[in-house]
Amino acid sequence: MPITKRTRAQVEVPEPKKARIVDPVTEKLEVITQMLSDPAFQVPGGETHRDLLLASVPHTLTVPFEERHEYQTRMAKMVEVVLRASVADWEGKVSDTKAKMDLTEQKDAQAMKDLEESAKRVESQEEEVAKRQEVVRVDSEAVKAAQDALEVATQEVEDFDANLQKTINQKEQYSSVYNECFVHLKTSESTPQKEAQQLLKKMDPLLKKLGAESSLLSAIAPALKKSPAERGQFDVMAIEGIEAVFTQHLTTLQEQIDKADVSKGEKVAVQGVAQETLDTAKAKEAESEQALKQAQEARDALEASHQEMYNNMDCNSNMEAITEHGVTEEGLQKVRQALNTFTDLFERKAVSPTADVTMGEAEVTAEPSPMETSEAA
């Protein structure tokens, strides 16, 4: 097999790019011309003056200071006057927007403080409404109690005559039983057994109603069936006990009848007092309800004022002022940069060509290194 030599592929190496020299004067001229060309940049004299300044810049600021003609210097000074006037104008704008921003912050802070105080007033009035509601509740309960008391007193007055008649009828009934039954049996020498039994039967339910003791109830029948002469000491005691029950009750009934006019007058007076109490309670309730209504109206007014205050708060005002201030500061920075750039060009002196190149900014783009090809098999 023949032996072959390995060879490397020859690769052409491209020549490196030369460094591109950027003229600093040209860059600075662009900063100034861009500023003068900006429609937002105010130039006294209008567009004609703007065009004149723009046309003069390449012919004045490209010339070093010591080589510049007097006419060129005057034209450059015109650009400087316009730039300095713009700086002063932007400084005024920055000052104005700063003052506006500070004032907006103060207004926002005061508005927030006023809103918080308004909220406290609403809360305080809510507490006042709650207090008034409690007073109305208590007064309403007092009116209800007074109405109930008046109804009871009125009913007693209305029922008095009927109750008095019942008392009279009851006295007549008890007097009749007392006289016809008890007194008859007590004093009679001889009462037939059957009649005595009937009379005792009429007495028994009345004595039970009067709460006579059971021992007396059991002892009275045997005692009254006996003649007065036949009765023993125990019989006499039983009869006297029953008589006391009757007489005491009859006396009480008679006293009620005798004092009927006085009692009725007292009940009428109680009714009158109850009516006055009700009238006073109603008047107090009306006052408390009026006070509650006023408290609620005051609360509603405070709430409406608070809502309006909240709605009128401009949450974006401070941000707008900050943004506006930032814009003016940015504008001031640009015109200051343009003025500083102008000053550099205006005061620039002539330098040697070598130095001038050194001052330039070289922009070099590095090319990739050549790649070696693989050896041929």
C-alpha cells in the first residue's frame, strides 16, 4: 500500500478591521443640533432664527477658539444665549413643578387628615345615635307600663259599681243565712231535726268560703242541733267561733259598702294619676324620638359629607405632580448637557493631528480567529 503524507488545508486569514475613529467634535455638534431642532426647544424669533442658528453651528463650533473669526464668535454667542435662556427657563419650570409637587403633597396630607377627622366625627355620631336609640327603647317601655297601669285603673273604675252591687248582694246573702239559719238555730229551743239539717246545709258552703276551720265546721252541726240548755262548754265555743266568722265578714262587707264613695273616689284618683303618668311618658318618648331623628339626620349628613370628601380626593394628583417634576428635571438636564457641550466646543483649542486622533474614541470590532481544518485522512 502506498504511503501518503498528511497535509493541512490552507485557510486564508482575513485582515483585521481597522479601528473606526469617531470624531468627538461631530458627536458634540449632533447634541447641539438635536437640541436646537427639537420643536419643544423655544427659540426667540421663531423658526427663521432657529434655522439661522442651526445653519451657523457647523461653521462656528467646528473652528477652534483661536482660529475663529469674530463673526463666527458672534454667531456662536447667539447659540449660547439661546441655550442659557433655555436653561434658565427649564430651571424655572423645575422650580415651579417642585413647588407644585410640594403643594400637592401638603394638600394630599391635609386631605387625608381631614378625611380621618371626618371618619372620627361619623363614628362619634354613630355612638350618639346608638345612645338615643337606647333612650327611645327605655321610654317606649315606660309608655307601655303606663298604658297597662291606666288600663288596670280604668277597669277598676268601670267595674266598681258592679263590684259594689256584688258586695251588697253578698252581704244580703250572708245576712240572710246568718239570721235565718245561724241565729235561728242558736236561739231556738226546739228545731225539728229535718229543718235543722236543711238550715245547716245552707250554712255549710258559706262557712267554707269564709275559710272557717275544719274543727269548727265539724263541731257546729251537733252544737246547733241541741237546745241552748243542752249545750256544753265546747258547743258554746263552737257556736261563738262560727258567729265570729259570720259577724267579722258581715262587718267587713258593711265597711266596704259604707266606704264605697270614698273607695271609688280613690280609684278615680288613681286612674287620673295613671293618665298623667302615661301623658308624661308619651311626651318624654316623643322628645327622645325627636332627638333620635335629629341624631340620625346629623349622622347621615356627616356620612354624606365624608363620602363626598372621599370622592373628591385626587389620588393621582401627587403622582402627576411627581411625573411632571421628573419631566422638567429631565428637560433641564438635557439643556444643561447641551450648554456644557457647547462650552466645550466653544472653548476648544487647536491641537496637533496626532493628539486629535488620540482624543477620538476608537470603535474596533474583533473578528473571530481563523479555524484550522482537520487533517485530511
